[in-house]
Amino acid sequence: MSRGKLELDPATVRQARSLARKVGRPIVRIAQRHTTVSVERATLRLAGLDGADAEGTPWVNRLVDSVRADVGLEHGVSLPVWDAVRRGEGADLRELAEKASAGSVRFRIPEGQDATRAGNAARRQVGAGIKRIDQRRKERERLIARIGDAPAQPWIYLIVATGDIYEDIPQAQAAAREGADVIAVIRSTGQSLLDFVPEGATREGFAGTYATQENFRLMRAALDETSRELGRYVRLTNYASGLCMPEIAALAGLERLDMMLNDSMYGILFRDINPIRTFVDQRFSRQVHARAGIIINTGEDNYLTTADAVEAAHTVTTSQLLNEYFAKEAGLEDWQLGLGHAFEIDPDIPDSFRLELAHAMLARDLFPNAPLKWMPPTRHMTGDVFKGYLLDGFFNLVGALTGQGILLVGMMTEAVVTPWLSDRDLALQNVRYVMNAAGNLREDFRPAPDGFIAERARTVLAETIDLLEQIAAEPGRAPLLEAIADGTFGLMKRPADQGRGLEGVAEKAPGYLNPASEILEEGR
């Protein structure tokens, strides 16, 4: 690999990646041996089952719960579901779900020819859904070729989320007209803890808008219209995290979203979701993202909201290396890795800007082909909008100096109010000024080989290797689980036998079948 501007020792970088593989590999084996209710529901969604009952419970939830009550999840839902369809228990998946929820269907695990025929039927129907994802990916590529792409990187990433999708749409279109390249619709507070995906267009979210298939469809259509108006493709982002990570990933692929927040440990650390549940779900969701051509954004910036940004800098780098390993193992390519980091050092610390620059340069040199996602200051925003605006300008300058791929727009009213449209306009002006004035400064900037910035980067990388070695030395078959339980990341202690969603995990039995997993594995 290129040594980059920091002149990092290639052997040291290889050692760091080798340790990340060593730590990550046991987690992948655990993920391969287990399934979850959300993985099984995602499979049914790929087969075309959508909608909800009169109480708002999705039919995929009803059907998976019925199968689980009769025969468990250890064999997956595909064999018992398509066996029931073949036996005439329902004309299609919707009717089967309706009858199952009424208690008028009993499921079994088919054997012999019955199992073969059920598996073939499941593969045909699920395969049609994955083919639809393939078509949406090609559609994106055609639109970019015909309309045009964002003229330069970093892509300017701006959050829009009022709770009402019909209010989000005009705000998102206005943001795109003012220069945003990526529109992120953040989710309603607490959606990550719902073990179901709401149905339909929603108008009642709290500090965000619910992630639903219909909301995805509406926003994507609106941004396509604006893309044609502006002559550049505007990308759409949402969140594939929480208890429904695999399902939301599938819906994102079906509705042609372009980016998804998808971190391997965020749900564990900051939402107390069971580690096994999270790792199983994130592997499947990333396989879907890989197939759909979706860029993932990871959440290392969140560590620095609970831990000191100087003392914990190496935990960010450690997580980036683990996220890279898990992502590539699932089939994602370098251009799809929006690895996260953030501008969160206390501005009153001497040389805070130089420290921020060192950390951002380290990320860029370690992952030269990844579109890194650089996050603005939040923790030390005090409500002083003038100081906040200046901090955001310094943040934008680091982005320009280090060639970040995805630059989230900082708001001077962070920690005061939900930003107004006028706040967003001022924030975009800040970005435009810095990029126009200094966007190419990276060509001229190279830190002194033995100076403060280069030394700080080497120190963080050395601490990263030390931490990975410590994790690898933890007892047990999956040392990373022990490290997470010990509070290594973000100061959060999350044992593997606790946390939300654990009851939705099942160890696979011999003969387990999931055609979605098979097709996604084959397509790599």
C-alpha cells in the first residue's frame, strides 16, 4: 500500500489489519452459526411479503412468530413456510400469514422430496426479490451516467427529519438545491428498539421520521425529480441499525437508497442490543448492502460522545479496522466503506486542531480508497452559535486538508434547537466557503515527518495495535465479546448473554435453509 502523507510503516499497518482479522474471525463464525427473527423476516420481505394487520403488526412478524411457535427457528422459516404453501395452506405468503396469525395453520419441517421442493420454491421467490435489488442498482448507475454525479468530493451530507415525511420532502429538495449531495433522513427516536418495521407513510415521528418502505419510496422519488432538475444525482441515506437491521437493509435495496448507517457495534454499545443478535444481523445486512451497491456509514464518532476524544482515539481506529474486516468479509468493497470518525476534541485543549488533523490524516492514510465519513463537533457545542460556527469552519477545513469522502454539515445551533432551514443554509454557506477557498489545499499540505501531527498519528496507531493485542489475548472463543463486556469501546459494558433482542436469536440446526443467504454468498 502507499505510505501516504504520514509515511506510516507498511509492516505496522499490516500488523494492525492482521490483528483485526484475528479478533473478527470468531465473530464471523458465530454469525454463520446463528440466525435471528429479523434475518428470517428480511428473507420473507425479499420474497415479496409486505403489509400489516389491522393492529399495525407486519405480516412478516406474524408469519415468523407462528413458525417459531410450531417448529422453532433453528431450521429457518423458508422450509416450513414454502412447505405450507405447497400443501395448500395458503395461496400465497399473505394468505398464509393471515391464516397463521388466526391459528388455522400448523407448520412442520419437511423432509426428503418435500424439503427439496419447498427449498426450490423458496429460492425462486426470494431470488426474484434479490433480482429486483440488482435492477435497482443498475437503475442508479444509469441515472448517474445520464443525469451526472456530484461534481466533487467530499460529498456534502445534510440531515433532514421533521417526523413528517411530507414535510421532509420539500426540506430535502431545498437542501439539495442549496448544495447538499447526500440527504440523510434520521429515524424517529427509539425506532432502533422496535422489533418490527412500521408500514406506510408516517407523519408522527419524534426528532426524526420513521424508516418505512413507503417513506423510502416517497423520498427517493422526490430526490430523483430534484436530481434531474439540478443535473446531478442526489444520494439518499437512512439507518440500517437496531433490531430490524436486516429488514431495513432489504427495504433500502428494494427502494434504491444509496447509503445506510450500518455499524457493527453501535447497537450493542449505545442501544443495549444483544451482541450476538447484532453481529448476526449486521453480517446479513452488509451482504444485502454489498449486493445493492449501497455505501455503509459506520458509527465510531459515537464513541467520542461518551469517552475522551484524545484518550480514546485509538478505540476509534480499532473499531474502524474491525468494521473494515467485517464489511469486506460480507462482500463490501473499499468504495462502500464510509468509515466514521469525528471532530470531538475539547477546543480548549492546546493544539486541539493539530490533534484533530492527525486523527483525520491517520484515517485517510489507513483507508486510502474508502469514502470516509467525517462528523462535525457536537459534544463541545455550548449554545454559543458564533463559536459553534467557527468550530464548524475548522471542522470543514480538516475535511478539505485530509480528503474526507463524506462531510456531514455541522450546525451552529447544535445542542440548542432542532435546526431551522435558515440554520442549514448558513451551515452550507460555511462548507461552500471553505471548499471554494481551500478545497485543494490537500495538494500542498504535508506534515513534517517527525513533527507533532505525524508523531501523534503513529502514537494512536501503536495504541491501536496494543489494544487489538489485548483483545486477542482475552479468554474464550470470541475475545471481542469479552472486550465489549469489559467496556473497551465507548465505556459501555455489554455482556454477550444480556441485552435487548437476545430471545430473537437461534442457533442453526443441521439442514437449516435460507435462500437469501445462499444467493448472497454465491453472488460474491
